Amino acid sequence: MKAVVVYSLGRAGIFLATAAVLALVGFRSWLLVLAALVASLPLSYFALRGPRAAFAEQLARRARERRELRAKLAGHEPPEEE
């Protein structure tokens, strides 16, 4: 769960920082929010590469564990990894 929190807080922080900079420049109202969303997306993509990879690995691990548990409960062998 730690990876989810780190990634989410990182995204929120980048959005808020971008919005603050744009507010200082003079953006206001809905245009501020829209511009901050558009500008923070590519920033988050590059700045949060590590936390995003950890988050994706955590999701993959949980999915694998759930598949194995379902197979065990159904009385089958767990599926082979690809």
C-alpha cells in the first residue's frame, strides 16, 4: 500500500506546485485548474517514474497472488507464469 500512497501524494504535490506557479503567473479560475492539469501530466510522467514502477509491480504482485488463491480454492494447480 505504500507505493499507492507515495505515487498519489507525488501526483497531488506536482499538481499543487504547478497550480501555484501558474497562479503566480496570473492564471485564475477554471483556466488555472485546466492548465495545471495539462502541465502536471507530463511532469508527473517523468518525475514519478520510480514510484509508478513500484505501484505497477505492487498491482501485478497482488493480481498474481489472487490468481494463485483462486486456483487453490478451486482445487487446481496455480497457473504458470509467462
